[in-house]
Amino acid sequence: MPDLEGWATDYAAGTEIEDHFHDAHQMVHAISGVMRVRTGNRIWVVPPGRGLWVPARCDHAIRCISLVRMRTVYIRGGDGFPGDVRVNEVTPLMREIMVRIADGADASLMPHLAALLMHEIAQTGSELLYMTLPEDSRIADLAVHLRDNPADRSSLGQWAGYLGMSERTLIRQIRRQTGQSFRDLRRQARIMASLELLSQGIPVTIVALDVGFESPSAFIHAFRSTIGTTPRRYFARKGA
């Protein structure tokens, strides 16, 4: 049975935790607030009701988008854990286990809590809540701009002009660097931005326009296509 250790702390909005790693695996969960986490060339959004699994010795940096009440469980020993970073749904049971461990559970309870937590982690699916930052600095700048300015409606042709390349070259480079089309990359950036806003309780109708969609219905359709469900149902599952 693995050894578990909990950590509970609150971070103000805007807090940045610089790049670091741990010798233990960890499940990072915010019982309230939303985090943006960078691991390698990926930027993850971790809304309430989700947890970020970070394997041991994986470099990561965290930015707290809002006030974050973080509860983390460090896991040492044991087999069969995921070897990659992923966002998992945090079930109500998993949430209570993590809070109990982070708040200092009695040592006699730890083996039972560990068994339950491992079972819950194995049963929950991962969610693709990340953007990949390309190796090419020009395409990376484009991806970061789309993430930070989701309502920007600049066309593919305009971006090709900004970056000093032809449209065909830009299309090819985006596909090679991200595996996506320009349209899909922009939609992914908008959905990631919307998760940060929705997590703060901003209404869907306002978020839809703030991240660049022409209507709430267009936003909901894109959200469902990317996440697999509607914003309302997604956040109804968070168990917070």
C-alpha cells in the first residue's frame, strides 16, 4: 500500500508557483477556485471538481486564476499509477478523502483512505483540458495570443501576414506543430479560456461573447464538441 501525505493551503488570485517538481506522485485539487498549470509544452486548466495528476519528478508551474483553496495528496510507493500528466474528475468521495488526508487524518485511517483513493483514481476518466505550445516560437506566440485574447477575430490570412509567411505555410506549420487546424486551435483556446471564466461563476451568455463566439448557442455547441457535454452539465458534475 502506498504512503500518503496531505497538504492544505489557500492561494490568493494571481499567485504564481514557479517551476518545480516532487519526488512523489501528486493529485492537485482545488476545492474552490481555478488553476492554470504548465507542464512541459502543455498548459492545463484545472476547474473546481477536477484534479491534476502529476507523476513524480515532473516539472510543473501553477498560476491561480482566482482564490484557490488547494488540497494536495502526495503518493509514494505503490504500482500502476499513470505515467503522464492528466486532469481527472474528482468524485464526491475522492474529494472528501483528499480533504481528510490534507487536513491531517489519523494515521490508523491512512491505509483505508489510501485504498479508497487509489480505487477512485482508477475509476475516473481523464479529460483533455490542455493546450499544446508548439516548438516553433512563431506558432507558440500565436497559440499564447489566442489563449490570452480569445475574442480576437483575426483571420488566418491576417495571422500569416503578421508572422511573415504564406497562408499555406502557416496552415502546414500549425498542423505539424499542434496536430490541429487553425480553426480547431482557436476553438480549443476559447474553450480553455471559457473554463476559467465559468469556474468563477460568470454566466454562460456573458462568457460566450467574452471568448469570441457569436452567440451562446454557438458556444454551447463548441463546448459540447470539445468537452463532451454542455457547460451547465459539466459544472453540475463537479461535486463541490
